[in-house]
Amino acid sequence: MTTRKLTRPSGLYFEEFEIGAEVASTGRTITESDVVNFAALSGDWNLIHTDAEYSKDHMFGQRVAHGLLVLSIASGLAVRMAFLEGTTLAFRSISDWRMQRPVFIGDTIHVRVVVEETKPMARLGGGLVTFKVEVLNQKDEIVQRGNWEMLVKSMA
């Protein structure tokens, strides 16, 4: 008989989240491959993302990463911080999301997350945690921001 060792998830349980707690991710550079792969996955081949010559005459003068690509990478960066690893029950909502500045190929982004609110939801096995999320570029300029709500497991 094989014994399987059970380990505690590395994520925080609902009761461990403190309002005002803040964490920041490591950086991630946006590559041309990211943009092309996202265009293929999403079907969004808009020329401002995929055509360097066309984009020279666009308002930003170069290709811009898809806003939803940046949001997706931000989600991945948040997961890499491990505070939700194994304790997330559901990603409930994204609200007030703003794409404030363009992100270009070669920009490096990181994520800053602050716990804004907690609400017990015992009948669902945990509670709702609202995070203020900011995506920043290598100049520490906010490029995207908004709120994420996650349903997180309770310790009980």
C-alpha cells in the first residue's frame, strides 16, 4: 500500500486575508510571440496588434499588445505569487477594469494586489475577497487597473 502525503495548500485561506495587505509580482516581458499567439487564440488580428508597418501611422507609432492579453498575463502573474494556490474556489468577477496606457512589445509588466474587502460566505465554504489590482510597466506607470473578486476557501 502506498501512503500519499497530504500537504496544506500554499494559498491563504479566507480568514488569513487582511484588509490593506499588499503584494507585488515579479516582472514579465511582453514578446512578439505573446502577441501573435494571443491573436491566433482569440481571433483578434487587428492591425494595431499585428502589422508593424500599419502601426507606424497609428496614434502610438508601433504595435500595441492586446488589452485582454495584458489582463491574462496579469492573472498569471497573480497566480505565480501563490497566495491563492489551492484555496481559490472561484474567480467571481472583474469590475471597473481600465486600460489606461498602451503596452508595447518589449515592455515588462508586473502586478500589485491590495486586499480591499472581505465578506464571509459560509454557505459556499469560504468568503469573497475583493482585490484592488494594478498592472504596472517597467516605468511603474499603471497601464491597467480594477477590482477582482475571488471566492476563497475557509479554514473550517
